[in-house]
Amino acid sequence: MSIPMKITKRMYRYMALLTIGGAIISVVAFSSNGFAGGGKNAVSADVINSSDESQDDDEDKVAVGDVLDNAGLEDTTAEEENIDLPRIVQKETGNEKMERLLEERRKALDLPSLTVEDYNNLLRIVEAEVGDNDVYGRTIVANVVINRVRSSHFENTITDVIFSKGQFSPIRDKRFFKVKVSEATIKGVNNALLGEDYSRGALYFMDRAYSTNHAVGWFDSSLTYLFSYGGHEYFK
């Protein structure tokens, strides 16, 4: 009863090498002893020097190589093949990419925190405060919020700065929650996060036409005026 076996390429090479090796040994043995009988037919062995041995070895190697070549085999020890499998790289989700980019900007701007929530809230407050300004004016307001995060006199996250009691009118009148963020605001905020700063260190701003007399009096008497742009005055 025969037992089926799976013969691998490696096993096949070993079997071929053993078979060929046995054949070579038989030929050598037969050549040395087959005619070395007694009597007049006896043949005396010649003395073989080292150079002759080397030449015979080379001839044997060539012969073995020819046989293996014809058999489609190699005259080498079989080795396991190393297969390089392609690496599976998992692509980032949109949120993961955003978090990575914001973390890079947080480090560059030396901020204690810069989350996706911070970024979205910064977009909303800029849109609500200066949605009628150009990109430059929107960048300035984003600069002011970032300046506050860096200052020891305010909260240390963008979200906390924006929601500090009594600081931004769009929080009080709920405009902050209703605005639709425009491309100009996104560009202005991104400019600020990329390091563009036109604020001259401003920590406050107001629109004099829409501010109460009490607020205007406090700005003028308590703060240092810096410049005006897009209908807003900036102070520190």
C-alpha cells in the first residue's frame, strides 16, 4: 500500500544530489579496484600527486555541475526563500489627519492645547465677529484669540477663551451658534495657525459703533490703542 507524499523542491534537490554522489563514488571505486585482480592481468596503482588530485576534483565538479544543469537543479545547498510581503499601510481618517495637523501647529505656536473642538470654535467666533471683513481682518481676530491663550491673564485653551463670561458678544446674543463658516474665514484662521500674525500683540478689539458707552469708556481709559482695521479697533 503506497503512502502519498508531497515532494518539495528542496527534497528533490537532496535526492538528486545523493543519487549523483552515489554514482560518482561507484565509478571511482570501480576504476580503482575493478581491474586490480591477481596474476598477469593485475594493474599496479600509480602514485598520484597533489596536483593530479586537484585536477581530478575540478573535473568531477564540472561533471556534477553538467548533470545538475541538465536536470534543472543547482549545485548549492537548498535554502529557504525570503519573501518580502508588501506592507499594509492604514490610511488616516479625516479626523485623524486633522488631529495630527493641529498637533503640529500646537507645537509650532507653543500652545498648551489645540483640539478639533478648539479649531471649530475659532472658526465660528471669527465668522461671527468679522464675517464682513477680508481674509486679513479675519486673520487678525484669530490672532487676538491665540494671543489670549498665550497670556497669563486669560484661559489657556481657545475654547475656554471664547466662552469666558462677557468676553465675546456673539456668545451672548447666540450668533456664534448660527453662523455658517465661509471659505474666507477658514483661510484667515488657517493663516493665523500657520504663524501669520498682524495683531501687534492685541488682546482686545471692539466695534465702536456697536459698543455700549460703558464698554467704549473702559477701552479708551484702561487699554492701549494699537490700530484700526475693517471697522474694528484693536487694543492691548
